[in-house]
Amino acid sequence: MTATEDATSTSTGTTSHRAAPVHAHPRDVTLEAALLALADPVRRTLVRELAASGPWRRTCGTFDVPVTKATLSRHFAVLREAGLLEQRDAGARRLNRLRREEFDERFPGLLALVLRDERD
């Protein structure tokens, strides 16, 4: 690595100004952590919107939630720590994927309950 290269360079040769996100695998998540992540209405909105779109289609700035950018970043971190969300950087954008299959394997039926219409 040369002096001008950043430690956060990706395999594609692009450089990110931020550290790569840290992810928990659902198999390493407790039920309590999963329930706490899903208890927040903003995080449930994020999960629902991710479930309605394809994997890696949504960037962090495309969610219409009534919170600041810093608060939104924290919500994404909680979802990553609970094994619900995977993120990857693509240039200046951070793309998101709901880890539905992995989460369903660890907590069968839980995500389906969250994704149901709240009026049910």
C-alpha cells in the first residue's frame, strides 16, 4: 500500500472515506437482541421497506423516516448488530440488504410477524 492509498480501499480499487460496516450473523444473535431491534417503529419501517425492495437496491438516504441522519445511522447499526441487515459500500453510496433467509433460519416466523400489516 502506498502512502496515498487508504486502508479502506476495496477489492475494486475504489477508496471509501469510512470503515466497512460490521455485521453480526443471525446465528450469533440472541432472541432478546432481535426483539429489541424490531421493537422500534423506525427500525420496523426500515425492515418493511427493505423487504419490499430487492437486495442491494436501497441506499441509506432513500428511506423516508422522521429522524436525523445520525439517528438513522444508529438504527442501521442496531439492525446490523441484530443480524437483520447487511450493508456494503458502492462508491459514495451504502447499499442495504435484508438478511431475510438467514434471519428466518435463526428465528422462524418472527420476521413474517413484523412484515404483516399492522392492522391485522
